[in-house]
Amino acid sequence: MIKKDYTTITCKGCGCDINVWKYTLTSTKGHSGNCRACGMKAGANTRTEIDRDAVYLKKQLRNIKARCCGKYPQYASYIRKGISVCDEWLNSPSLFITWAKSNGWAYGLTIDRIDNSGNYCPSNCRWIENVDNVLLKENERLSRGASKYVGIWFRKDTNKWAVEVKVDTKKVSLGCFHTEDEAMLVRENFINDKGLIHLKRNT
């Protein structure tokens, strides 16, 4: 027996009869027209479709903020360069998500700063494949003459890799070599021969 405050409607999802409170049919929010099972199924589909992207992008934004916060030694170069996150993204993750979805974001892509010395902001960021990001940063490193090894850099005047060791506040030049690896071995051998175990090593 149906109470006077309730009425029977047909579920839009499966066609079964469901008893609903009459008020929900006339309220501003209104009734979904689904039984409990169909309503839960529709909600699950919506969450899977929408929230998964939002959760993933919020994590990306947290990683970006972590690089610029100064708390992690591996990101010290970001602080030295004065790289920060724009107020727009810093204060509103939803704006970052909207920008990402409108500017080529897809799973598997990584965010990249067009100007590597610039900030994280809409005008200076793009989405690229991770391997492309690695190549871009490698090319930028080479253009600066930097090396992946400690105490080594590229000299454009000689077109070779120079090696240097700092001993008791004095810089000692170990010469120039054709490859980074050759230069690295010379530096490591010098450290071993001189017993300079306190120096930062590459191996």
C-alpha cells in the first residue's frame, strides 16, 4: 500500500515501478527518474568519465607546485632560477584543469615550459610526449655547454669537453677531451689517484 505522500513512477533506466516522495517530483532539484540501482550505475559512469581526469590533473598540478616550493633538494634549480606557478593555477586547480583539457592534454603527455627559465603559466606551457621533453632539455643543456657529469663542461672555442677539479679552494684544470665520457674518466682517475674521496663523484 502506497502512503499518500508517495506516488509510483516508472524507472527511466530499467522500466521497473518505484515509489517516490511526491515532493521530489515538483522540487527545484527534481527526481532523477531512476531507481536506486540505475541511479548508482549512472553516477558511477559519470565519476569514471569525469573525475578520473580531474584527479589525474590535480596530481600533475601538485607535482608542479612541489618543484617550485623549495622543499625538495632535487628541484633546487627551480628556486635558483626563480621559477614559480602563476596565481591563476596556484589558487584554482579547476582553472588548470580547464586549461589542460583545452590545450592538448592527454594521458601519457607531460607538461613542458616553452621558455625553460620562465614560470608555469598558460602562456609558457604546453603538453608534449615525455621523450620529446627529455630531448628538449638535453638540447638546452648542450646549448649552455653543461654536462651530465660533475666538473665537466663543453668549450665552444676548442669544441671539446673541459675537466676541472677543485682542490683546497683552488681549481685544477685537467685538460680538454673529445667526449664527455672520456672527460669523466679522467676526472674520476684523478680523484682516485689523489685520494680526494670527499669530492663529488660521477660513479
